[in-house]
Amino acid sequence: MKDLIVEHTNDGSSLLMESKILKDGSFMITGKIHEAERINGNRRNYPFDTLKREMDKYMEESVKFNKALGELDHPESAVINLNNVSHLIKNVWWKDTEVWADIELLDTPAGRIAMELVKKKIPVGISARGMGSVQQIGEAVEVQDDYSLLCFDLVSTPSTPAAYLHLKEGLIPQSINKYGKVNSVITDILCGKGFCSCQI
């Protein structure tokens, strides 16, 4: 029987991820989102073949068709709630046993909250949500071959080591600076729509 598998823990180490505002105004983040063959903060281990199969499927069925959406925080559900969608994964690739991605924060209520957190350098992580069974093998809990990846959510504490998102201001293009300080512009926009950081 398959159970909902969400990766959520207080364990993990920080990693600066590249982020930038593109010419069209979209807010992009690049970084590590998953890893195979390494025990994570939830003591789970994803075999490479299982994770590779699911990532290939995810890229072919979701990323390719611009529907690789995720939510802000892990819901206890196997369904992506469009009311809480915060981001869209645009591209995925491997670095050895690590999975990396380009992620766009969307102009949705949840996406604006995530953008504000990242902008204020508050650690925001990314973590997988899927369905499957697990088996205890020694100190680790191994995810079994029936695993199905659903999506990646933004969380406060990811279980994949170093899967944190932070704003790296030096990567904001100079063309944006004609508006003055980018932080002030974004804050004004968010406050104008009722999403000031004090309301989060």
C-alpha cells in the first residue's frame, strides 16, 4: 500500500542558491532540490534508479508541459491545490547524484510570500512530495520501487541536505537598478497588493 511521503525535518545545512530577476520581471532561483543515495534528515534514502526514473517522468510529463507546480508548505494531500501554488519548476538536471532545478516564483499570493521571505534572506527550502512505501534497512528507511513523485514544495526545513533558497543580491541585473533599490520597489508592490512582510 502506498502512503504519502513528504520530506520535512529540522535537519539540514544552508546553501546559497543563485537567484535573479529576469528582464520580463520573473523571479528565478537555481539550486539543488533532491538527492539520491544519501540518507536525508528524515532518515530516508532514495535509490538512484528509483529517483532517476521518477525525475525522468517528472521532466517529461510536468516540466516539459509547464505544469511542474508546487505549493508553499507541505500539505497532507496527494493533490496540488492551485489556491496555494507558489512556484513553477522550469528546468531540471543532474549533478552526479544530486537533482538541480531552475525555479520561478509566481505572482500568486503564496508566491509573493515566498519571494518576500527569500528577499529578506529568511531561509526557505524545497522538498519532495510523493506516494510510495518504505522499508527499514539498517539505520536508513529506503524508499521502495513503487515510489511516485508528485511535486516539490517550498518549506521552512527541507530534509534534503543543503536544499535551501536564499536571495543573492549580486545577481540582480543592473537594468533593474534604474528603478532605485529593488527591495524598495518589490516591497511597494507587495504592500500595494496587501502582502507586506508584516502581514505574513
